[in-house]
Amino acid sequence: MLIALLLAAATTPPIATVRVTFDKRHVNGVEAQGLADIASGRRVTASDPVRVASISKLVTAIGVMRLVEQGKLDLDADVSDLLGWQLRNPAFPDVPITLRLLLSHRSSLTDRIDYVLPMDADLKTVLAKPAAWDADHAPGSYWRYVNFNFPVIASVMERATGERFDRLMQRLVLAPLTLDACFNWASCAPATRAKAVVLYRAAKVVKDDPAGVAGCAVTPASDGSCDLDTWRAGANGAMFSPQGGLRISMLDLAKIGRLLLGQGKVDGVRLLSPASVRALETPLWTFDGGNGDTGDGFDCAYGLAVAFTATPAPGCKNDPFGDARRRIGHPGDAYGLKSGLWIDPARGTGIVYFATDVPDGVRGNSAYSPAEEALARP
């Protein structure tokens, strides 16, 4: 049924698709089609880890909320205090930048400079460049989806704890939920790396070939070296790709969805308070016609690293489900992969999915691709 929908939706179907449905207690349905690795002929399963792209932001936010509950972070404090240097938009030097603004893409940072940094980069130096900032909008006044917010968030987390971001996320989120997941392949166990889902464009490998994932765990230094002993807390929060580097299977990602449906509790484990989940799921920005860049209707409402579907505002096309029901979660898009984690709190149900080798720039009836629409709909 799934592959038939995809074939009907696209001229060239994805190389691999996985779709898992769930409620807060159980996984209810699993569908997997295609190849995780063309070279070996290995078929994809719902247990295979894949780079889920920007869904990583939501998982990073769960780590942030754990530190907020522990009193180590404050969503509304000036992050400069923890960074040890002043983070400011040069055009608005008197406006503090907070975790709440960073998590909700209202910080006034931009992606005009590359957020994929070599491991020896210094975030303070990089963000001193005026090109990193929106000179026309003060922090808090405008919404723009910006990956660079999350290296800053990771740096703040490291400074608050003294722990490396990938290890911190293992301690705060992945290990307590017994998830076989990691930020960047070389941080995963060898058996997990061996099951990696390869990412393709036009059937050519672009990322995550299992034969090549055992090297440097991060983007190497500018001289090509890879010595993680040079890590310094908060110096470069981009190292472990907090904005998009989580590798996780759909069965494990469904557990994150079930955690949200369970108001912070899943399978007997209380990871977050209900108040923290409510904070994540509260819209902090809704498009009003001029207060943000929607990406031609793709983004129209957003909270603390949480997106919302089916926004009833002019020009909004953020409903891959096609039923006008508001859902909560996050999409992902990188290297030919499209992914999604969405829950329907009113019905108590959810879905996670991904597809590989999805052409860029092709939209369906919504601002999402035909492959995503096919995976999202019942």
C-alpha cells in the first residue's frame, strides 16, 4: 500500500521509505520499502538508523528542557553570561539573545555564513561577522528558520555542564530512553553504524555510506586533523551537528513521539515534566502576513524547536496530511532525505517517517513533497 502511494505520487519513487505509526503506549503500524544500501542490496527496516536532519532540533530541545528543569539553564537569560562573551546582533547591540529566541528561530541570526564548521573553528569569531546577522530585524521581532541557532544552543549547553554535546545528549535523552542513537556516526556503536541508511541524490551516494562512517566523528579541523582531545566546552557547538546530525531508527524516533504524547513520560520513564512539554508545544510565533519568512508557506507556526501543521493563515501550505488538523512535531530535509515526526495530541496518535532520494524543489498539494504527503496520509 505504501509503495503504491509513493509510485502514484512521484515519477521516480524514493530508494527507501519507512513509516511507523503509534499512540502513547504502543507502536501500531510499521511499513518499510526499498534499500538502505544499494551497493550491498541491503533492504531497509524500521530498526535501521538514519540521519533524520532537522528533527534533531526537537531532540536537542528536549535536552535543553532537561537542563532547565535542573536549574542549569534559563530560557530567558542572556546566553552571553554562559558563553563568556557577548552574543549580539551588531545592528541591535542592546537587545539580549536568549535560549527562547534561539530555539524558536527569532534570534536574528542568519544562515548566510556556513554553519557546518571545522572542529577548530571558534564560534565567537565566526559570529562576530556582520553577515551572520539580520540587520533589518531586531531579536524577537521576526521569524526566520536558521540552522545556526543550534550550534549556539549546543555551546550554551556545553558551558552550562562542562560536557561535550554528543555525550551530554546521550546522558540527558538517549540513554534514559534506551535509544540506540547518536549525534554523528563515529559516535555510534559499530553494530549500529553497520545498519546505516545511505543518503542518495539521483541514486548516487551523498552521505552516510557505512563503509565511510567510521572516520572522524565531526567535520575535521582546517588542517584535516581530527583530535577530539582539543575540544573545549562551548568553543564550537557546531561540532556534533545539533541542528541535523542525530542518527536514529524510526522505531526509536517513535519513542520520542510517544514521550510527547505521554506529556514527558514513556514506558514508565519520566524524562520531562508536563509543564516542560507544554512549553515545547506552545506556539511562540504564528505568521500574520509580515512577521516572518515562511519559505513560501512551509513554516507558519513554531514553538521551542517544535513546528505546527495546518496553520489557517493566508499563504500557509504547511499541511502534508491534507486534513486541516493541527499536528505538532518537526520535519527534516537534508541530502535527498525527507523525514517527519508528527503527533496529534487531540487524538493521541502519531507518525514518524523518512524517504531517501527525494528530488529537491518538487512540491505536492502542500508545501511538502509528494513523497512526504504520501507517507503522512493514512
